[in-house]
Amino acid sequence: MGAGQLARMLLESASALGVECVVLAESPGDAAALTAHDVVLGSPRDAGALVRLADVVDVVTFDHELVDLELLAALEQDVTIAPSPRALRFAVDKAAMRRALFDHGLPCPRFEVVEPTEHVDAGQLGGRLGWPLVIKAATGGYDGRGVFVVDDATEATGVLENLAHAGVTALIEERVEIVAELAALVARTPSGAFAAWPVVETAQIDGVCREVLVPGSVSEAQRIEGAALAQRIAEFVDVVGVMAVELFATPTGIVVNELAMRPHNSGHWTQDGAVTSQFENHLRAILDLPLGSTDMVAKEVASVNVFGGDDALDPKASLADALAIPTAHLHLYGKEPRPGRKLGHVNVVGTDPDVVRSTAWQAARALGTPVPDALDKEAR
């Protein structure tokens, strides 16, 4: 369900396993629709489109969370859905996710939830949680969309009023001091078999992942704690498939940011840097097949996202320049280029962290990716 780049890369692993995939795409030009065994055209919020998909597959899985959980629950009697709507709720609804983490005693930012019909005093919110506040749309946001950092009561009131007008629940959190952003990626089968890749360091700029470093700055203690948190969450939400747990390393320890129950940008490195990629293990998990090894195949891995620049040039036009870097593994998504759009990623493996990182950025720049100011010095 969904035909973006995650579905496209899942199809690559499916082909190797002899698994035929059908995608529910909103356009025949979507990235995965161009390579799928078959395509059902329609919206994931259209009951008729979901029925048409369920009629031709054995298992339904996802490449995004912009879905209708009630429609999915009604579909369960006709087809296996993995992850289930009950588990998927904690990725679809940030307020439900945060409450569940809190109820299970897991570390997370202090928070409050405001329903659209509630009236709250923004000044008192800030007094309780501290300024600045982070206000998130509980549903519908992704890649930084629907997340607002506000400095005072006037800003907070405006954001809350806009969300209420749209009928969207607001999740209000304290802004924690972030030392590093990490991610823990795991896979789990219906029978409870579990596998975890090493915890990674990510660089998020304007809410979008720009690079992933393995192991990056992740300490041994953080690796152990992050993996344990991810396994505990996977078990209590009863996830089937791959789940990413986004984490913040703070001066006082690790806190959980958000969950994604699907292959995730923080796991793209596994295509070239692990024995089994996140995409293959996601397929193995949802089909209840034995999971593959998650061991790294090299000491260091860097993964850098390819973005469209202001010139909106197609990265394929400079493919030869990037391929002239012999250690760079390119993964392009077949998307129409436009400024700021995620068009692919580059993976590099090796033994020296500085070399693999600079090489990955060299290839990404060759494909037209602008280097963010926040990374400019290191990336160049």
C-alpha cells in the first residue's frame, strides 16, 4: 500500500525471493508502479481501492502511514495485514504512541495532548513544559511536516488554533536538548522471531534525514540501550515486519522520539552494509519466514540521501560522474526531479569513517545534491 521509493526497493528484494508484488498507487508514474508486477490505482483512504488490492494479494504491507485504520480493520477478515492496524496505530497517531510509551515506562519527552475541541492556555502549557515547545500534528505529518517549534504563547496559540480548525489532535512536547539523533531498526515475525541491526546516527535537517552513519557517534552503552528499547517496543505493540525507533541522545540519556512500522530511511545502509537488508527482512517477517543475519559486512558505513537541487536536474544525467567513484553504491528512485525532493541515496562501506562519509557525499554531490549548510564543512 503506497508506491514510493520504499515500495520500489521492497520490490527489488521481492524479485530476488520470487515474490510477486502488487502496489496500490495513486498514479501510474509513482516510483514503485513503474517496476511492480501489477498495479491497482487508487487512494489508501478509498475503501473500494483497498478491496481491489485485497482481492489480488495474500498479504498487505505499507510504505507510508497515511492510511485509514478503520478501513484497514474492516479488511482484515479478507487478507493478512502486516503490521496489523492495531500495531500501525502507534505509527499513525503520535498521541497514541506517546501515551503508550509513557504507560510502559519508556523514556520520552514530557508531553501533553490537546484534542481539537479542547481549549488550553498556551502560556500555562509553556509554564509546565518550558519554552520553546514542540507542537506536532498527531496524525498526517511526515518528514518534518506537521511539526512546529514555538517560542512563546502567541505562536503556540496560533498553531493550536490552526490544528483545532483542521480537526487534528495536537501533541505538545518539551524540547529536549539533543546531543545526537539515533535510530534503532528491528524486524519481527508473527511467531515472535526477532532481529536487530546496529543502532545508527542520523542527521536530520528541517525534519528530513540527510545522512546515516554506522556506527557514527553511537557508544556501546547507547547501542545496547537503543536495541533493548526497540525490542521492548516491538513486543508490546506486537509489530510484524520492520520497525524503526527514532531516538534522541540527550545529556541525561536516550529518549524515544517516534516510531515507523515499515522500512525506514535510517535503514537504507543495510542494502550494502549488512548481510540482510531491511527490505529483505521485512518481506521475510511479514511472510513468517526465517529472518536473515543483520550483521554488518564492513566496519564503517555511510548513507547519504540524494536530493534535487534548484536546477531540478535529473541525477541520471550525471550518473557517469557518480559511478566514476568506484566504492559508491547508487540507489535512484525513478522520481521526477524537483528542488528539495528525495531522489535516491548513496551507500559507501569501508574501514575509515571519514573516508566512507566523504566518499558518499562526493557521489551525492556528483548527482546534483546540494550540501546543507549545517553539514557543509564536514561533507566537503
